Amino acid sequence: MSADNGVYILCTKNEWRVAHAQAIENIDYFPECSLLGDATLVQVFGLSKVFTFKDAACDYAFDLADKIDKEGYLEYGISIIHREWITFPTMSFDEAARILDDYWLGRDFAEVIEGKK
């Protein structure tokens, strides 16, 4: 069985964010800088620790990875996700969750109505 997890360092225009996440490929599901794309980034990195310098972010990521590895399993280790051309979205974590819930619940409902599910 796969843990599908890792410690990810998101590098944006003016900050570094570190998060432990599963299924990180979901951040590329929606177009970059779209409402749903921003909501997905906030869902993964919105509550994460924020750093101004790469070295501090990397130090924290290594400490977090060690902690996770001691308590369980870290499948993909540490990776840097480069998005230097964007500013991290300003929406709140709760707003991002609402946007994504509305999208996915609405989509599921539409598929049921159309007989696709």
C-alpha cells in the first residue's frame, strides 16, 4: 500500500511554504492562477509554515520529514515545487475549502442528474 505523501516546499514570488501532503499532483489538476487552482494551493499550503528564506524553509522541511519518518512513513521525501512567478493566493483556508466543496459537490450532483453516475 502506498502512503503517497511527502514534505513539499512551495517557492512563490516572495515566500517559501512547507507542508506535509498527500496526492500533491492535485495542485496541477486545475489551471494555474484560476479560482479552483488557487483554492487547491491554499488547501495544501494555506495553513503551512511560511518562510522568507530558502535555507530556513529547507531546515524546517528536513526536521518535519525526520519527525514524520519516525512516526510513520514518508514515501516521497522532500521536494521543491517551483512557482516563483506567482504570489500565493490571499483567500482563507475556509474559503478555499468552500470553493472546492461547491465545485466537487456540484459536479457530482450534475453527473447523477445526467445519468453518468
